[in-house]
Amino acid sequence: MNPASLTLPELRSLRTDLQNEEDAVSFVRRLAQGRLDVVREEKQKRGAGKSLDARPEQLAAVFGQQQGGGSARPPRDTEVPAHHPRLAELTALCDTFHFADFAELSLEELDALVAALEAFEMVQSTDRKSLFGQIDALSAELVARYKNGGANINSLLE
């Protein structure tokens, strides 16, 4: 994809499409990370001779732990449809490895679940980085067009 070869409407449309896909990737990635946190917490508690009691307030504590500063990009409303392929893939993975019953899984089954979730999250992270690169290239082209007079502020109203 060569951003310079796109018309202004094509450039904006493609950037919007990629931003929407990045929103979906980020959302599903966060879900996978949250599920990983829950399963890792279960493994840690078992190692200490306890088991995770899956009460909402305990799960909320696991999900609520800060894991970093987040993206430098400004937040946007995210609407990921329930039938999105990435979400369906995560759901199928969790069904296959019995995430809903994680408290009853053996340590070997927990390890398999962790490995599957880690692999899934890694793919999402790689895809997210790729999408950011494409979005940044399109945004840079838009900025260049505004600076060079190839686009003007009035075109935003088109």
C-alpha cells in the first residue's frame, strides 16, 4: 500500500477502517490478557495451597491490576460486534481449553490454557503493531498533504 497513491477520500476511509480493526484487536487482546491474568492467578494460588474462588470481587481485583501506561494514542469509542472473527476465535479457544471451568482444571490443563492464551495474545499484539504502522503511515500522508497544500481544512467537511 502506497499512501501517496490514494485519493484523499480513499486515504481517510482506509485509515478509518484500519483504526476500527485496531480497536477490535486491542479489545480482544485485552480480553485475552485478562483471562491470562485470571488463570495465572489460579496457578499461583494453587502453588500456595489455595484455589481461586471465582467471586466477582476477586476476579475484578485481578482484572483491575495496572499492567502499564497504555497507548499514547487518544481513546476512541470502541464497538466490537459480538460476531467479530477475532472475538469468535478467542471464544472458541476458551471453549476448547475449558476456560469457563478453569477452577476445576488440572495443572497440566491450566498450563495448556495459558500457552494457548499466550499464543493468541502474541498474534494479536503482532497484528496490532502492524496496524499501528499502517495507520501511522496514512496519518503521516494526511499531515503531509495538509502541510503541502494537497488538502485543505475545508476538505474535512466533504
